[in-house]
Amino acid sequence: MGGIQKEKSRQKGESGIMKIFLTILITVFLVLAALLIAALIHTLCIPKKVSDYKPHPDEKRAKKYAGKLSRMVAYDTTSHQGIHDSEKFLGFHRLLTELFPLVHQKMEKTEIDGNLLFKWEGRNHDKPIVLMSHQDVVPAEGEWIHDPFSGDIADGKVWGRGASDTKCSVMGFFQAAEELLAEGFVPEQDVYLSSSCTEEWAGDGCPKLVEELKRRGVRPYLVCDEGGGIITDPIGGIKGNFAMVGVFEKGKADVQFTAKGNGGHASAPSPGSPIARLAAFENSVEKHNPFRVKMLPEVSAMFRTLGPYASFGLRYLFENLWLFKGLLTHIMPAISAQGAAMLRTTIAFTMQSGSDAVNVIPQEASVSANMRFIPHQGMEESLKIIRKRAEKYGLSMSVLYQSDYTKPVDIHGDAFHMVQDVIAQTFDGMTGNPYVMTGATDSRFYQEICDNVIR
């Protein structure tokens, strides 16, 4: 009899536990359903937008601009690390004088070792603006449809090295100033045109121009450099043209990992050779990425501004980041390399060396990599993490070059809003969307004298 009562008591206890479990499960389900429904209602309340901007070029002006850019591209301004060819850039400056005479007649010009700084005096001097670009280009390697220094105009494009990086910016800034000077326009604030000749190898050109501004006591309110642009279909599911504005750039380092061993002949290999350890290390980093993902406020803001233009599924996610931020943060690296680069520090293995003969196991082998640092895991922490991983495989690490991430621009500040307003006025209501600049530019040198460096 006592056994029966114990069994009934046990069953009753189990039943009670099951009821509690079901109650919790149902509660969780109802809360989740309520959240999803709330997100759905919020999404439905936001009107769908369409980005229908299309350029309407003036044919006559377009030909004039293309002709000027063509001549600039045709002038070879290739730069090489540690080599300064001042005569090459002085020749390019003579071309600029010919193409933009009013800029050279009416602005104050300063030339420092091939680097240019023009001052366009405004009515006021408390919030000066710097418009920057670079004259130099990287070497033209590989095969080209058109000769890299032909400056050919074909198929509605100017072809050649530097056409987009960044003689187009040099031409755009100078041409705009040339036309406004012809109209007698005086800017509200001082405007500086800044153009270095060592950008492609992170040389000392731009720092010299920054030092000159510091010497004059100039602290720019806004600096605009290369980086973003008008992008077509920036993300799958979002159609149209969108202006992307870089609000900070990731840090950068070039690192080398070295493995040492006894070496020997390939006919009698021992396990754990230098190349094998390097390969195991690289595979480890590729398969088990050591860097933490996080959605920064600037990335969240990008999704929010793009959200109204997205397909319904993406709009549902982007307009409800309060609910889906964690989900997006973890799935983006799996579906997009560019998405991953906006969320964490990256490392790319780019160069490897070992034996000089195919049948010899080297005593020493090395692999080089390029790293890009994100603010939530900056240069010092990221280098420490990758060094620790390398040491597990018996590798040494040396840092060949390093530069940390730049301070993010305040996307709620007046300077960023001014850039957005200019974009909207110039391109028929187009919005300026913040994004993370994963490349490296000269503009990072300006952060010591400017809080609003836009790319």
C-alpha cells in the first residue's frame, strides 16, 4: 500500500514538473511571438522607399571633364616605396597649372617635396574644410584592356591607372574650384585643396602637409578624402544607387610569421617541418577565427538608413535591430566577406617563402599577412591574440608595419549631417549612409588636428 502511495506521489511530482516546464515553454513562445509580431507591425508602419536616382550628365561638360582627366591619367605618376622622384611630380604640377589656371592664379599655393596645398580664402576662418586626394598611383602590372597610361576615352569611360584612384578626385576638386572662381564665388569658410604624392605606400607626403597646417595654427572642421562613393545595389535585396560615406577606417599591420626546423631532404621527411607548421597555423586561423565579432553603432546606423529600401525580409531585420542585431552579427561573417570585415579584425595570408628547391625541406620558412583592426579589438589586442595563436605552432612573429584604427566620426554631429545635406542637394534627395572603411588612406594623418574626417 505504501509503495502505491509513493508511486502516485512520484507521478504527481513528475506531472507538476511537466506542467511547470510546459508553462515556461508556452510563456517563452508567447513572448517570442509577441516580439516577432511587434517587429512585424513596426516594419509594416515604415513606408517602403525606392532609390530611383539616375545621373543626368551634361554631354558637353562630360566631354570637357573626360578630356582633362584623360590628360592627367596619361601622365605617369607611379610611386615606389622609399623612392622620391620630385621631377616627375613637378611635371604633373605643370599640367595642373595648364588645366586649372584660375586655381593657380587666385589661390595660395604651397608645394612641399611634390605635395600640394592650396588655400582658398573664405569669408570666415573658424571652420576650415580640407578636400584631399593623391596624385600618385601604384605600378601598372598585369594585362590591360587599354594601355594603363593611355588615358583612352572609350565606352563612356576614361581608362588608365589612376582614373579612379584618385586622379578623378584631384580633377573633381580642382575643376569645381575652377568653375566657382570663374563665377567670382567666395566660400563661407576657408577651403584647402590637399594632394600628396606618397599615399600609395603610406609615405611622409601627407604628414608634411598636416605639419604645415599645424604650423599655421589651422584646425580643420571637416576633412573629405577618398573612400566611399555612389554604390549600385550595395547589398543583395537592396536595389538602386546609394551614397556610402566612410566614417572611420580600420587599422592596418603587415606581419610575418617564421617557422624554423632541422630541414633535410624531401626523400626522408620528418613530421612538423617549418612549412607544415605554418600551414597548420594558417588552417587554424581560417577555420577557427580568433577575433570577436561585434556590430558597431556605425554599422547599425548603415543598416537602419538602408532598411527602408530593402526587400521585406531584409527590412524586417534592419528595422528591428533591437531584436535581430545578435542574429545578424553572427550570420553576416558566414555569408559575406565584406560583412565580416565590418564586424571584426581580419587577417589575410598573402605571401609565403620556403625552400629554393622542390626536393629540399627548408630550415626556415615564413608567411606574411595583412591585418585590419576594428575598434572593439584594436591593434594592440589583435596583435597579442594572433601572436599567442602563432606560438602554439612554434612560430615567431614580427610586425613590419602597424597603424591603429582611426577615431570614428560622430554620425549624429553637425559635420556629418552637413555632408549628408550636400549629398542630398547634389544627387536629388539621396541619403548619405555611414559605413566602415576597410581600406587605408592618407586621411588618417589628419585625425590629430581634425575630429571629422570623412571618407
